[in-house]
Amino acid sequence: AHMEMIQPPPRHSKYNPTFTGTPDYNMVEPLGVYPCKGYEQGKVVQTVDAGGSIQVKLNGIATHSGGHCQFAVSYDGGDTFAVLKTVYDDCLIASLDYTVPIPSSAASSSNVVFAWAWINKVGYREYYMNCADIEIKGSDDGYISGPKLLVANLPGYPTIPE
């Protein structure tokens, strides 16, 4: 087992009370299909106001000495992600709980993908990602801008060395 996001509850997770199918009991494994393990959009698991924040809880036993985590949102089903928070080097070491701010400029949508992505510091070069379906209550003409999500250690993407 490696690491997974448990709050907000991801798509197909045993922690997701809105998911009615067979849960993915391997949420902690490295990502195979980008984005979101290829899982389709589910029901909204959390609603947050623009200017508010999302409390993220991570869980697992193999932290690989930490690494680089990003927390991001997508308004287009996961085609593009804007990074809201980055934790360099000591993600999963300093804490397993993170507060991710939602910009006050955010647009309203009930189809937002919230993603946690992790590039492990040591070990096989892997990429981890869990996605949760959230709603943001903002303005009709709102927007979120931020750095593009770093995707690495997957076929067709760069490999980041230890």
C-alpha cells in the first residue's frame, strides 16, 4: 500500500458515500490512467464557497520519504487543471492534512474535479492521483487561474529522477 486521499472522498473510493458500485480497494496504487484513474464523474461529495477552503486528508503507510504534492481543480472534466496549492519535498512527511484555499474569484460550477497528485521522493518513479467531484459556489463570471498540474513518471510524460 502507498498513499491515497480520503477527504474529500475520491471517485470509486470506499470512503465515498455517494459511490454505489464496487469500490476500488487499490486507491493507493500508482496511477495507470491519467487523469483520475480513468474514473468517470460521480456525484458531488463536497460543496465549497469561493473564498473558502477544502480540508484534505491523506492516508496510507508508504510515504516514500515524501515528495511533491499538488492540489488542483478542473472545470473541464480533467482535461486541464489549475494548481491551487503545492507542497514541495516534504509532502506526507510534514503532515497528512492540508488546507487548500479556493480563490474568491472562482466560478460557480457543480462539475468541478478536485485532484490530489503526488510524485514520490524516493523509490520507483511513480505518479499518484485521486479525484473527487465537488461543487464551487462562486460567481457566474468567475475564474480560477494557476500553474498547470505537473504530470510525470507516466508514459508520454517526463520522468523526474529521485
